[in-house]
Amino acid sequence: MDAMQEPSPAIVIIPARMASTRLPGKPLVDLHGEPMVVHVAKRAAAADIGPVVVAAAEPEIASAVTAAGGRAVLTRPDHPSGSDRVFEAAQSIDPQHRYPIVVNLQGDLPTIEASAIQAVLAPLADPAVLVATLVAEAAPEEREDPNVVKAVVALAPGCRSGRALYFSRAAVPWGDGPLYHHIGIYAYRRAVLARFVGLPPSVLERRERLEQLRLLENGLRIDAALVDTVPLGVDTPNDLARARRLLAPKPV
């Protein structure tokens, strides 16, 4: 994958832990001979936006990543969220703060495209944007699905990024027009990530079970870039079967 060599503006950190209610041992499930977290790390490396590190909650994850040629750092197993795990890893790997942007990429997106990972940095070209993320147009069957997080984004016609005003499991906003499916990747300015993990869980965050609402409730600006496709998130055995079909080697 990659090594920590020349400084770059961003570092990609993939939080991973074995505990998963619906798919135990999720980071290490096999996808055509490689653990899922390794697939994600390779896609992040292909994006070539900076070094890629897996923040592992357990030694077996770290061992699997290093055996595949990647880099991993072992973190506390009891973090309440992936963001806390990413922050610990960033402090451990880069105490000198050489990387001003930290990209938090979920480890259960094995089909995410390298171009999408690159796209998450675009909103940060505006100094007023503190955190960036991704959205894609939601499919009709996703509108009422509470497992699909919708982002309310101020996207003018023809624009590829805009300010995120809210995130919800409900079908918002009301009225004609597209709904936007939120994709689990964030690019934080380093100081904002430090502030974020130091804030207590917020009222709407608890209600919606969406930690990004903590940022909005504390006045921290998030912008979202629009991409064309939603990567498959692997949360269940059925999702895993679908990922195996999508990633099956093409016949020669």
C-alpha cells in the first residue's frame, strides 16, 4: 500500500474494531482472499491523497493489515466512536501535526472509488469549511429507509458541493427534488477534529444517533461534495454476499 514518507496535506485513517452487532469480526471478513479492511486501505492508497493508516482496536486487525503490506496502529479498544479512534491514531502517528487534514474513512466501504476519496478534499479549498464529507443522490427506495442517512445540503443547480445544514434518518427535506444519501467519509481540519472529540454528545446527535450532528450543534461548518455513486456499506451478511459478487474477479 503506502509508507509514511514525504509529507502531504492529508493523512487517511481507517478506524476498525471487531465488535459489530450485525456482522461480528467485520474488518477481517474475507473478500476474495483479503480482509475487508485491506480492500478499503488499498482503495485509499490508490486515491493518493496521503499516507493510509488503519487505527485498529485489536491486535488481530493490525496484524492482518501489516501482513498485507499496509500500516496500522493499535488504539484503545474502548473508544465510544470511530472519530475518537481516529483522533488517537492521528496523535500517535503524527504528534508534530505535519498533516493539517485528517480523513476518516469507514472500514466497511470496500467498493468506494478512489475518485470519491479524492473528492472529499474539494470543499476544504474554502477556508471557511471546517469539515468535508460526501453525498450522492438517494435512490427512490432509500427515501424512507432509516438505515440510509440523508444529508440536507444547500446544493444550487449545477453545483458539486454545498453547505450541509442537517443530517437525518428521515426523508428530508420535504418537497420536490432529490434527497442526498450521506457517505461515511470525513475530512477534518486537524484542530477541528481535536475540538470535536472533546465535546460532549449533543441532543440531536443522541436522538438521531448521528455523531456528525455534534459538529453542527456546536456551530462547526460541514460542506458536502456530490459524487455519482454510493459505495456499498457492509453491515450484514447479505451486504457481505453482495460485496463478494461486486468484487469477484472478472473472467479472462
